[in-house]
Amino acid sequence: MSFPQDIELLAIQKMINSSEAMFDRRRRILREARRIISENGLDQMNMRELARRADVSTKTVYNAFGSKEMVIALAIYTYFEQFVTHTEFDEDVQTFPGALARQTTSTLRDIDIPNYMRAVIALYFSPTVHPTIHAVLIDLATRSWLGWLKGVEDRRELHPGVVVRELLVDLSNVQYGRIHEWSAGGIDDDVFMRRSLSSILMLLMGATVGAAHEEVRQAFTAAQSDARYREEIFGAARQRIDAALSALDSKSKAKRSRLTAKVLL
């Protein structure tokens, strides 16, 4: 799937020019948008306030991105991309353990960023959201499973009639439904993690046969009935998250040091 590239191209096409200055302003706008979402959620995402914080005019924001919705979508996308880029996994993404590790890390990370997740939910379930933005949100929710599912399809371990692209949409709907339930206060963090994972695995069990089905079934049984298993997989996920955040923090500090040195020169 090439959804992320699509959204980048869509945003770039809406820019009035491709000068270095405009790209710098665009990055600054997205940085401030991420901060507003993180601090206050979507309710405080006012385009005038965003323009003020980014030190540009409101017109510049619209010229660069076209709409408030696109600013929000790109802010969310770039936030998650930064995190994913710095998250390391020992497991191969093409394997079931690799896909599961990525899913548990993603699910646990959702809990750390409630304002971001409320923003994602608001976009995902909006009846007017741009199709490309919706596709990007599907990609964010399902990229953990794409590599493994392609292998399952190649090995003919999908139930007859199951289409991977449609299955990914179903997986996305299940996940965002659980996130909506959690963000609205319907379930606590622990229940959210268990039920999110169980819902995903139930869907995958119904879609697979053979060895793939057996892998999913075993994981589902353990996730449902073995507290130690849940502690193990989510504990490993927490370690990955902490390492990624540490790497991002180190990178940010190094960048600030370079900028300070440049100013002093």
C-alpha cells in the first residue's frame, strides 16, 4: 500500500510553490499543529492560533495545506512516522510474532497519547473526511499486519473469498472502534489493551486456515486466559516504546545543540 506517499503528494500539490522557505514554513506549521493536538486535543485546533504559533498568516496555512483537515491529518501522520522510524524490533515483520509485536507496541502507545487518538478518531469517523486521509488512517492501523498477511495469502492460508485489502479495512474498523470506546471512557486501559488485541485476533482467526490459523488461535487463547502472557508481550512493547522515545529525545537534543552552535558562530 502507498497511502502515506499519497497524502504527502496531496499536501505538496496544495502548496503555492516549492521554495525552501515554504517547505520550512510547512514543517513549522506541522510542528506547532502536533504540539496543539498533544497539549489540548482537536478542540483547541484553531487555524488562527496555529498560524500565530507558527509565525505565519492564516492564508499561508491554507495555501500550504488546503484545509484544516489536511493539516490535522499530516500532523498526526508525521507524528506517528517519527515514532515508528525510531522503534526497533527483533522480530521479522513478515512473521506472525513480528506482526504481533508491532501491534502490541502500537496499541500500548495509543494509551500514552489520548489527545492524538481522539483526533484520529474524530477524523476516521468523520463523514466528510477526504478519501486519501481515510486511507492513511487505515494504513496506520493495519501496517503491522500487512507483511504477514501477504505471506499468508501467498501460502493460500486465507479462507476462500477473503480479500486482503477488505480484511485490512475490517481490522482498521475494529481497532478504531475499540479506541473510540476507550477514549470515551467506556473501558479502562487494561481492558482496552486486552479487548483490542482479542478483537484483532478473532478477526484474523476467522480469515485464516492451516498453520496461520493455528498461530493466531494460540495467541488468542493466551491473550484471553494467560495474564502472564499479556504482561510479557505488553512489557516488551513498553521497552520498545521507551527506547524509541529516548532515541527521539537524544535526536532532538542533538539538533538543538547544532542550532545553538550555528547561532554562536
